[in-house]
Amino acid sequence: MKLLKTLACTALALFTVFSAHARPLDEVKKSGTLIVATEGQFAPFNYFNGTTLTGFEVELAELVAKKMGLKIQWKTLGFDALLTGLRQDRWDLVIASHGITDERAKAVTFTAPHYCSGGMIIAMDPAIRTAKDLAGKVVAVQTGTSYLENVQKVASIKEMKNFPTDVDARSALNSRRVDAWVTDRFVAKAVVDKNPNAGFKLGDMLFIERIAAAVAKGNQPLADAWSKGLSEIMADGSYTALSKKYFNEDVRCH
Ligand code: ARG
């Protein structure tokens, strides 16, 4: 009997885990709150200023949610956990500078992109600027990112080192444990602007990508409502103002 009970409980627990479905748009609207997950370690896009979560994507999400008539409840987690949590219905939307890739699009539904960028090569040695210059070099990237995928394609590199956060990848370059670091071009620019004497040299872009928020696979109504809010802030000047505040330019995709 006890065994049966245990089995039944286990089955129920498994059912709850696997049958959890994404909250549909009307349920989100009824609750008045959109649960949004981000990393909080990717300045200037999503980061902590002291204990306050902020950044271009955090402020952008607040603007979009307002257009949707919703408040945001923020969650911050390791980059690797973000897209997986959508499938488990732990949050409604992820905004953490994810590039739209075919691989990811198999697992999640992307919204319209909120900026366009790409992976840039950064080094201390000014001779390391292009993909060719990475031959025989040790390159740092954040685990789970499109930088990793694209650096892997550079067959001539000596070694790729993975780091749990992009900040760790940058530290590895700063302390010269690696020869180069590949990250977002705006992240790279911000690092150079903030640390003009640290010796970071900006190289070429390794690839370009469109960055978007993501919702659980198939939750198209929620993705559409988000994209509509985004197009509204792109039309009314608030996107441009926010983009200029962070980057001195409009970073939308053209
Ligand atoms: N744009 C890259 C990608 O698509 C990196 C994103 C990193 N985001 C972060 N919050 N650390 O994988």
C-alpha cells in the first residue's frame, strides 16, 4: 500500500513537472503581471547597479510591459537556466540578449528582435583583430552563448575556454589567462569606454545576430502581444531615447 502511494505521488509529481504549460496571454493579463527572467550579469543590457536590476533590456521590458498593461515580476538566474525555465513554465518571458538561432527556435518561440548586434573579438595584443588572427590562440567565451558556437567554427584556434558568466570571460582576458575574448560588440564597447587604460583592443566582428526575447515554444499570442508593445515603443520615440541613453545610437535592426 505504502509503495503504491509513493508510486502515485511520484507519478503525480512527474506529471506536474512535464505537463506544465506556458501561461496563455489571457491568464497573464488576468494576473496583471508578466514574469520575466534575465541574467543580470551582462552590462549594459541586463545587470545589477548595487542591488538594483537595470540595463537597456530591463528598461525596455518595463516600457513594453507598460504598453501591454502589465507589471513585471523579475527573476534573475544563470544564463544557462533561462530558456529551459520557459519549458518548465517557471516564467513567461526571457530577455537576456539571446540571438535568434535555428537551434534555439526549436525549443522556444522568439518575439520580434529588440536590437541587432554581433560577436566581437577583444584582445590585449593589438595583433589579434580578425578571425584569422585567432589561429593558435586561446579564446574565452560565456557558456551557452552564440559566441561559443561561432568561436567553435574557427577551426584554427588552439583552445576555447568556457566561463559561467561573460564577466568571468572578460576577467580571464584582463588577467591574460586567455589571448582573446568574444562578446557582444556593445558590451565590448562599454568595457573599453569604462576602462580606457585597461588595454583592451577591439577587433573585428566575428558574426552578426538579431537579438530577441523568447517565450515558451508555441505561446505565439504572448510573443505577438510583446512584439506589438515593442513596435509601439519603436514608433513613439521612447525606444530611440532609451537606446541613445545607453549607446548614443539607435540599435534597432534595420
Ligand atoms: N548574444 C549572445 C547569445 O545569443 C550572448 C547572450 C548573453 N547574454 C547574457 N545575458 N549573458 O548567446
